[in-house]
Amino acid sequence: MPPASPRSAPPLPRLIRTLQPHRGEVWLAASCSVLNKLFDLAPPVLIGLAVDVVVQQDTAWLSRFGVTSVPGQLGVLAVLSFVIWSAESLFEYLYGLLWRNLAQTVQHELRLEAYDHLQKLEMAFFEAGSSGRLMAVLNDDINQLERFLDHGANEILQLLTTVLAVGGAMVFLSPGVAGVSFIPIPLILWGSLRFQKRLAPRYATVREQAGDLASRLSNNLGGMLTIKSYTAEGWELERLADQSQAYRLANRRAIRLSAAFVPLIRYAILFAFIAILVIGGLQAWRGTIATGSYAFLVFITQRLLWPLTTLGRTLDDYQRAMASTNRVLDLLATPIAIPSGDRPLPLSQVKGELSFEEVTFAYGGREPLLRHFNLQIPAGSTLGIVGATGSGKSTIVKLLLRLYAIQAGTIRLDGIPIRELRLDDLRRAIGLVSQEVFLFHGTVAENIAYGSFDAPRAAIERAAQLAEASGFIEALPQGYDTVVGERGQRLSGGQRQRIALARAILKNPPVLILDEATAAVDNETEAAIQRSLDLITAERTTLVIAHRLSTVRHADRIVVMEQGRIVESGDHEQLIAADGAYANLWRVQAGLRAGERLSL
């Protein structure tokens, strides 16, 4: 049988492996928890000794240490009480400090590790899932694990310490009474395991529903403009109510089971307590055990059995934490489909020659979009790519950036297969202005300098001028220091696109890709951008993907794509003269009838 994969392993061993780098802190925190509980169990011993002093007086157990008078023995007990209470308080402070700091550290490191791993996953992973579910893992599930390390681990350790220490003391003093007190423990443990087994899938469902709810909220907040414009507020409220109700019902199923645990356990504990009260009392009455020992047994029995009533809450926290642990560690165990190569690519040495050789690619679960695709792009040239939606234009860009893995063939940059290159070097050499512009919450200047974080202000302003963005930026209330809002919602679509273009210009990459970079700008702005493209594209390889043919008219070469194939190739004049697919597209955009003569 092959070894179990990491994702199939039980959650607790997986969590323990995660804590390995902090094993010293774990051992120190665990030691403080155990010592705190041992000192916490000492007062019943002091009560037993005090009863023994009052009853036996000068023959009490403490007299063996040379203190024979009752005042002297009580003085010793007073000093011991002060020391024990102080030690208990000290170790309670220490374990609280250590466990909480450990929880915060693990939470911080795990969240960063999960996010870092998430950034290395291919785009297909994000398309298959939802951002809301990922947010639930990175936030809620990691927080749940942090809460367990804050309290749950300490409670489990102290419960085990109580059972072992008190059980050992009871066996030493009176094996018969200890045997009676132990009768309910197997029943309690059996019940706990049964509850744990039944709770595990219920809490897994709770976490799944939490992810679905977070996904719904994330989608709705992102689509608020569409919701409002289609007056769908009531509809979305109902859908959210259904999702929230599903989460509520999943929690209710888990709570219904976990809430029944403590009342059932109390009856088992009650039976043991009554038995000890009666049997131990009869033994003390007959002189079989000392009165002080009987008092100790009565008090210590409660310390042994009553904490078991918290086992239900502890198991509840444990199951919630393990369900969250599985989700977080499953994310970390997700394989990276596009690993980085190890060959460095100094930016200063990149010429920008690109080639696609017999490339075959298909999106997950679909027919191949590209089959044996070939394309050569000389260094320093400008290539225009046009075609209908879905013809594969933007796919070429995604494959060049290694956002997806190809099934066959080779893509080269300066003759080097890009799979051999370090991913950060490859992407640093390519500047992309996407059709879907994303701006971060921050200032205009910060968004232009994104990826070129140390760029001086003069360079930022120069990039904005080349992108024909300086005019509207300087008219903003705070100019370059104006906050654009989340996703740049305070700016128009054309303004956002020009800032994205300025960002790529500032990056100054050897390869520049404009994917519908002028789609959201007006004709005047497009003309202005076209004037600056001569400066932008000089001495760099440029790919211009466009629906507007005017954008690619002056490209060195234009390719026309249909269904993942290049059906035409040439410059503007050659393609017009060929009177094929490109000429037909030009007629449509020029408002001419089919067959009507074109002018160059």
C-alpha cells in the first residue's frame, strides 16, 4: 500500500508537524501548564493535613518533621499555602503568556505561509475556487486554530495532569475508594470518543458553510454596482439569508450534539461522588483510613471528576480547530503546478526575442484552444494580434507569463525555454497592461509605482506623461497623492487604464504587452496614447492585442487569429491588399459594406 499523502493524514499529527519549529516554546508552555495544575491540586492536600492536625494533634503527619505543636503545624501549613498559591499564580501567568504568544506566532507564520503558497499557485486554481472561500481559510480558519492554541491545548494538558496526579494519589491512599472513583472514567472517555467521532463531520460541514457564506459576501460586495443597477437588493438579501441559514443550521446540528455531552457526563460523575462519599466515610468511621485522608479524598474526587464536565467544551473546541487545521493545511498541501525554473535571467541582458514552438494548450476540462501553435516575434519588434473574442489572443499572454501550464511544445525568450527561467526574472522582464485593470487602495503615485516601489517621484510623473495620464492626475484634489479607493473605484475606467499603462512604462520592461490597453479610453485619449507609443515601444518587444484595428495599424506585423490558429499575417497594407479576414474586420470598423473597396 502506498504511503498516505499529506492531505489524507489526521489533522492532529499534521498540526504537530507544523509546530515542530516551535517545539522548545511548546515544551516550555506545556511544562508551565502541568506545574500550574499540580500546584492547583495541592490545596485539597493542605485541607487533609489541616484536618489531620486538628484531629491527631501532636501525632499528626507533620509531626514526623519535628513540628509537634498544633500552632507550629498550622504555621507550617500557612507558609506552604502561601508558597503553593504563589507558585500556582506564577505558572498560570507563564503558561498564559507562553501559549498566547505561541498562538499569535503560529497564526502569523501560518497565514503568511498559506498566502505565500497561494501566490505560487496557477491561475486555474483561482478560477476553480472562490475568493470568499480562500478568505475564510486565511482568516477564519487560522483564527480558529489560534483560539485553540490560546486555550484548548492548555485545557487538554491540565485535564490529563489532573487524571494522572489525582488518580495516583487516590490509589496510594485507598485503592478501594480509587477503584470506585474510576468506574465512570471509562464511560466518560467512551462517550467523549463517540461524541468526537460524531462531531468531526458536523464541524467540517460548519467550516464549509462558513466558506460559502464568505464567498457570497465577497461576491456581493464586489458586484454592488450591478446589484443596485438591476434593483436586485431584495433578491441578493434572500440568497444571503439562505446561505446564512445553511450556516446557522450546520452550527445548530453541531451544537445540539455538543450541548448534550455535559449533562450526561454529570450523572456518571454524581454516581462516583456519592459512592466515594459513602464508602470512604464508612472506612474513616471504622478507622481503615485516617480522617484527614478521607477529607482529602472527598475534595480531590471533585477535582478529578468535575473537570471532566469541561471535556465536552474542550472536545468542541478541538473539533472546530481540527476542521480548520485540515482546511489550512490542505491549502498548503495543494501542489504547485507551475514550479519556478532555476536559471537566472538578468534584466539587462534580455533582448526580447519570443517564440512559440508547437504549443498545445487547453483550459481545464475543455478542448485544446491552441494546437501545434507557432509564432516568432523578433526582438525589438511590435506585433499586433487581432481576432474575435475567444480566438486565443489573451491566452498567448497568459502562457508567456506562465500563468498556465502548456500541455505540449515550448515557449522561448531569447532562445531559452521559459520553463527553465526563474519565474520572478521572467515576469520582471515583461510589462503587462491588462484589459481588466486592477488598482490597489492607495494613492495615484503608489499605484503607478506598484512593482517599482523605489521609483523617484520624477520617474512616476514622467511615466504618467507618456501614458497621457498627467493631465487628469494633476486635476485631482490632491494630484498624485489622491487616494483612488478600493479597486480604483473613484476613477473612471479610462483613467484606471492610463494609470495601469503608466505603471508598465515605469517598470521599463524589455517586453511590453498591451492587452486591450486602449479599450476603455475615448478617441481623443486613444490618439494621444498612440502618439506616445512610438516612444514607449522603441527598442523593446511589444505585443499589442486589440479589437480596435487602429491600435495595431502601425505595428511591424499583425497576425489574425481564429479559434486558436493564425489565419493571416503581415503588415496593415499587406493584409488590406489580401482582402481576407483582416480586411473584413477593417470594413466593419470603418462602417463599409461587404465587398466595398478599402483605402489604405
